[in-house]
Amino acid sequence: MLELKNPHSVLAALKQRPHDVTEIRAGSANLSPPWQEVVDVAGAAGVSVVMRGREPGRGHRQKQAGPKTERVGVASAHVREPIGLKDPTDLFGSVTDASPESPGLWLALDCLQDPHNVGSIFRTAAFFGVRGIVLTRDRSAPLNATVLDVAAGGVEHVPFAVAPNLARSLKAAKEAGLWLLGTSEHASDSVSSITPDRPWLVILGNEEKGLRRLTIEACDLTCAIPPRGPVTSLNVSTAAAVLISRLASD
């Protein structure tokens, strides 16, 4: 069970899968507008809402006010289940629905370990309409409350799968028609030379070690984001935002 504290992540979960949200605990009668919307949507969906300092209404259960009231809340929710990867069409099937004008973009995260990075990438992916994300099962950040809260609803809107073997998933992606683009600061090609003229699967590597050798060998191309100032590297979630903005088709 996760304890979510971002009202935007809670609201997205309520709208997409209300059966997985078990309880809302709101801090006071004077709620902030986002939390008030959470309480209203939860009450309409029949989700238990525990209030402080307010007479119980429909769908609400009153609780004795504590010594300090706040304008925030907490939601108890189950994590969203990933889709399977036994059949490549589970995540990559929409490649066949793509058009030359909108070929689509997918992501693979190769052993990212910071939940803040994973959450930020999900948020950016949802903003730009990324079609799906593959995460590695081992040596990766779990999809915990931090990921969902940082994603601000992104985890609810982007299909994702957890791969026990990334190499097999990359092979399936190729068979489905995707082109594999690895990212590395050591790559000779610049991201500016890559165009959104085909369905790309962009692969992002571990915060410290980057992409693994077998992952790089599976790529059709690799690219770098050349620095223009004295700082020569980017956080992986920031690099992801640059790449997604570049390659997400209109």
C-alpha cells in the first residue's frame, strides 16, 4: 500500500482506477483547491474520506481533529499494475497504428535507481504523449509513492511494463518495428541529428554507469546531448526531457 501526498497523483489515480484507492485522509475544513477536488471526486466514487474539523457529508467519515490542522492530505492506494511483456503487442502494438506524421515515441529505462528521476521521466512522458515505457525489474527503483508523487499523475497515463530481461524486450521492440536509440555522453552523433521520422525507442541508462554493454550493442544508433557551457553533463531526467521534446512528434 502506498501513501500518496501529491493531490495531482491522487486525483489521477481516482479518475483512472478508483478501486485501487482505499482511503483519503484530508487535513482540515479549509482545504487547498487541489485537495478539495480530490475529496469531491473520492466522495462521488464511493472512496472512504476521513476529514478533520468538518461535519461528515456524503461519502465522508468524521474523525476527531488533532492539535494541528493542515490544508493537505494523504491517500492510501495500491500501485498500478504493469502490463505484461509476453507478447510484444502488449506495449508496442500501437506501432502498427502509427502514421508518417506521428510515428510515436517509447522509452526504456536501463536500471535507473533514483525514484525522483523515474517519477520525473513519467511526468515528462505523459506531458509529451509518449506511447509506453519499459523499466528493468532488477537494480531499478521500485514504483513507490515517491515515483507516483513526483510523476504528478504521469504513471496513470503512460502504459508501462517491467522487463525481467531488457535485451529480450529490446529485441521484441525491434520486431514490432521500433528503432532503438541509445543515449550516451560518449556517442559521436548529436541529438540534433536525430529526427522524429520513425518510431523511436529511446533508452536511458543508469545515473552513474549509463547504458550496459549489451544494451548499447542492441541499439541502432546512439546519440549525445552536446554541452554548450562549462557543465558537461545532465541529470538523466533532464536529459530525458530534452530527448523527448526533440523526438515526440506533433
